[in-house]
Amino acid sequence: MKTILQLIRKDYKLFWSDRRAVTMTFIIPIALIIIWGAVFGNLNKGGTATKLHIAFLNNSTSPIGKKIERVLDSSKTFVLIKSYKDENGKRIPFDTSSIQNYVRKGSVSAALVIPADALSDTAFGLKLKFYYDPKNDLEMQMIDGMLQKTIMTEIPDIFMQGMKNQAVKFLGLDSGKAFNNEIAKTVGKYFKIDPKWITNPPVDSVMSMAGGSDSAKNSFFQNILQLDKVQLVGQDIANPWATRSVGGWAMMFLLFTLTATSSALFEEKKSGVVLRLLASPISRVQILWSKYLYNMSLGFIQLLILFTAGCLLYQIDIFSNFINLVLIIIAAATACTAFGMLLSSISRTAGQANGYGMFLILAMSSIGGAWFPTSFMPDFIQTISKFTIVYWSMDGILQVLWRNASIFDILPHIGILIGIAVLITSISIWQFKKGHVF
């Protein structure tokens, strides 16, 4: 038994001396748990990890319309955007046309409009317009559900106003008021109930009027809140789920591939290939450029094949905007190649490069939007996500495939990806000069 314990102690010493093994066993899982916990921990409590941004326009002069605006403005769930910037940077209040264009361009995922006739004198219930872009289906379901919940739980006046409107419609204004008051007095007299309670019942009483079953209540409140939903983008896409997801998964696999090929420099050094190349009339710069261009071309081919497979298997439309898709793919492959070369330059062994790569790829994929919408993340994680290759690559691909974006719309994505590639490549060259690999 003593011998067995000594062997176990030996294995633990070897384990703790291997930083890659320790990182893979403890550091990476803990980091990912922190990220996922920040996103899903608050959602499981019934809230959202951060505020959801929606465009908002109130064309109604009714008190209930103004109350809806106040409630949503003070909500912990939503941030209302009521204006946009024109070409000169001036803030312009939304109108019915500009708020729809704001959603079409992808500035927000949804817009709520309270029309001028949202609560007419003879209507039962409230009529609202809801314009949306379901590029992130999970986010859209969250916005839709939380919006209806916020309105219906905070504004029971809609029901009472609707009942009054119906009385006006069938009895006339004066007769309707007289009828309601007489009913309240009669009930109050014989059942010893305050007449004011009947004309203005508490919120709980209004909620209970919907009936006992959940289905009856849902039907009841659907009549009160008439939400006219209009999808502005993606109506003609054959497979929305696959179109939304393909970019994130493709980028994650591309990063894994290029990280593995970049770390192959260590194997070439170990096998003596690098020394033989250096003995010939080939410089270190030429070796690095050959590796860079090889990995970039490999990344381009991989992405192109993945998108072609998505087209054949899931009817993803890659041809209607093919040129712009190719431009985004080239920019993404360039940035990912630079990332792989950086790992090679800062690592001393292939195992170290693969360990760092595993952690960074999983972290970038999780916070960059490859697995779930970034809008569910806390604000500080959303800020960090904008520094990742996955975020800009996936968003650019989604712009092309989902809303058929023009070259001018994706220029910021291309510019940022190329900028990341230049910055990372500069750091890699500086590190390579230290001679860790060569």
C-alpha cells in the first residue's frame, strides 16, 4: 500500500508541474462557468442579464399610452431608443417610417409603436404595433414575452378603460356612466361593498376576472392587448435557424483548425525541418509568410466548404450576396490566421499553444455570440465581446446572409477584422524575433 501511495504522490507531482494540464483541468472550466453563470444565472431567476434595447414611438395622446411609455422607461428590462442619428450626427425623433428602417438596418432587433388610434373611444383593448427582426430567435422571444408581461402586469387600467369604451359604444357616454354608477350603488347597498371598489377594482380582482385556467386568462388578455407583429427582415429565408447559426459554428471550427496548423511549427522544429530550411537560402521572414499565407488560404477554403455544405444541406442562400460573403470570409480567415500565429509566437511548446488556444477559442466563442445572443450578457461582457474575432466575423456573416447587406454595410466589419489581423501579426513578428520557435 505504501508503494501505491508513493506512486500516486508521484503522479500528482507530475500533474501540478504540467501547467497545460492544470489549466485544462481547472482554469478553463472555471472561466467558462463564470461566463455562462453571468448569462444564465439571472435568466433562471426570471430576469435578463442586461437591459434589452428596443426602438420606441408613441403617437398616442391617451393617458394609457403615456403610462406605457413611463412604465417601459422605468423598467429594469428595457432601454427605449426614441431617436436616431442622421448623416450629420444629429438626433432625429422616430416616425413610423424611420423606426422601421432602424430595425431593418439591424440597429435594434425590435421596435414598439403606440399608434394614434391605439385606444379609441369605442374599442375594447389596446392596439400596438411591434416590428421585429428575428436574427436572434431566442432574443426575440425574450423581448416579446417580457414586453407583454411588463405591459399587462403594470397597467391593469387597460381592462377598465376597455370596459368603459364598450359601455360608450353600446349605451352612449352619458347612459354608460349612469348605468355603471347605478349598478355600483345597487350592489354596494345590498352586499355592503364600497361602490368605488366596483367602478375601480384592485389589480388582483381585474386579473381574476380572466377566469380560472391559464388558457382562459391568456385568451382574455390577448383581447385586451392586441399586439400587431410585423417581421421586417428574413421573411424569405428558407432555414432561419441554420442561417443564424452557421457563422458562429464555422468560426469556432476555423479557429481550432488554424490553431492546430500554426502550432505545427513546433513539430517542424523538433523534427529538424526548420534547421534544414534555415540552412538553405530561405530566411525566417519567408518561412513565416509561407505559413501565414498557407493558413489563410486553408481557412478560406474551410469556410467556403462549410458554407457550401450549409447551402446543400439546409438551403442557406450563399449565392445572392456571394461577393460580400467572400470578402467577409477572407477578412475572417486573415484574422484567425493571425490569432494562430500569435499562439505560436508566445508559446514554448505545441502543448502550451494548444492549451492557450483551447481556452481563448472557447472564451471568444461563448462571449462573441457563437452560442447565444450577446444581448443576454452583462454590459461589461458585451463590451469585451467587441474585442473578439468571433463577434465581428459572425456579425458580418449574419449581415450578409440574413439581411443581404451591401459592401458599405460590412466595411466596418472587414476593417476591424483586418485591423485585428495587422495588430496581432505585428505582435507575433516581434515575439518570433525572440527565437522561441526558430
